[in-house]
Amino acid sequence: MKKIIALVLAAMLVCTSAVMLASCGDGEKKELHMATNAFFEPYEYYEGDKIVGIDAEIAEAICDKLGYELVIDDMDFDSIVTAVSSGKADFGMAGMTVTDERKESVDFTDSYTTATQVIIVPEKDAKVKSVNDLKKASIGVQLGTTGDIYVSDKYEKSGAKIERFNKGADAVLALTQGKVDAVVIDNEPAKAFVDQNEGIEILDDPFADEDYAICVAKDSELTDQINGALKELKDDGTVKKIIDKYIND
Ligand code: GLN
């Protein structure tokens, strides 16, 4: 009898320590580093010195589910895929569109939302009145984004001049100063820029529908783990609630 009790106690001890190890490490939660570019309202942006937004909140909810502490590393958008593929960051979340080219360097989780690319122009005397006019325009984009890739592929040969900026806000500043004719950027950040700047508007024709997803190092176990957490957060309405909190039109 004593032997059995001793065995049961020993088994219980092993189990508790295993659970504790998995969830807490050395008593501290393990960190997951998210690479982003925090100048992309409403997905990620600074409120004081804190990074908030749809991506920041969904990432926090995923980390909560998986038992990790979230640490957000802010960097140029163009550096995110490399940070993730080299292991400097655990995942990238930055209103990032799933593209075949990026898939050569990283894996993507399931998509958590969709977006479009839009064209921002001056309200008065705009040279660009439709997508067609981009052919000969000077176009501001954010370096390395799908906006950059689309206009470079489609219009650079026909005589468009592409001006590439590290931040979307710098492209918009160039537009308000008359240095470029149009800015091509994702629809929600475009709305935020138009709200914050006088005299610019979004053209009616959007182009390119996109899926946003989280990028993870190739063949990492994290992809399945994040997908599992993301599914639960979609199913219980958390993802929608977070998106609706930031996008309400
Ligand atoms: N969705 C665009 C892309 O993935 C822009 C993202 C961004 O600027 N943060 O390229």
C-alpha cells in the first residue's frame, strides 16, 4: 500500500513540474517577439510610448492563449521578413499581406482579415483621377510594401516615377507638399491619413484585394500554435471585437 501511495505521489510531482515547466519556464513567462512597423494606424501605432492597434491586440490575445509574454519590436516594414526568417523575431504582424514572394522566405498563418490598396490624391487639381492615370504619375509608396510592388511592376515601365519612403506618413507628407501626385497604400491607414491631413482624399477605385496574416519562420511549430489560438479567437468573436473597436464604419 505504502509503495502505491509513494508511486502515485511521485507521478503527481512529475506531472505538476512538467505543467509548470511548460507554462512558466524558470518562474517567468517566456517571451514571444513580434516584429512590426508601428506607424500603420489602426493596425499598429503609438499611443504615448505604447504600441496599440488591431495587430497589437490580436497578438496579445494569441500570446495569452499560448502562455507567452508579448514583446513588440518596432522596425522598418522592409526589415520585418528578414527579422523573422533570421530568428531575430518570433513572428511578424504588421498589416502584412500574404504574397508568393514573401512565402519564399517565411511561412504565413491563416489570414485574420482582408484589405485593399487605395489611391490618395489632393482634393483640388488632382493629376490622378483614376487608376489609369497612375501610368505617368509620380507615386509615393512605403518601401517594400505591396503598394510599392504593384505600382513598380505595373507602372514604372510606362513612365511613372515611384518615390519610396520608409513610412507611409512620409509619403503622405510628400503628397500634401505637392512633391508626388498620388500615394498608394492600404485602405485603413489611408483613411487615418486622410482624417489627419487637410486637403487630401481617397479615390473611389480601389485595386488589389489582399489577405493579412502573421509571418513565422519557415517550418516553425509556432505556425500551428498560432493558427490554433487564432481559430479560437475567431470562433469566440474576439478577433471581430478587436477589429470593430478600431474600425467603426
Ligand atoms: N499590406 C502592405 C504589405 O504587406 C503594407 C503593410 C505595411 O505597410 N505595414 O506590404
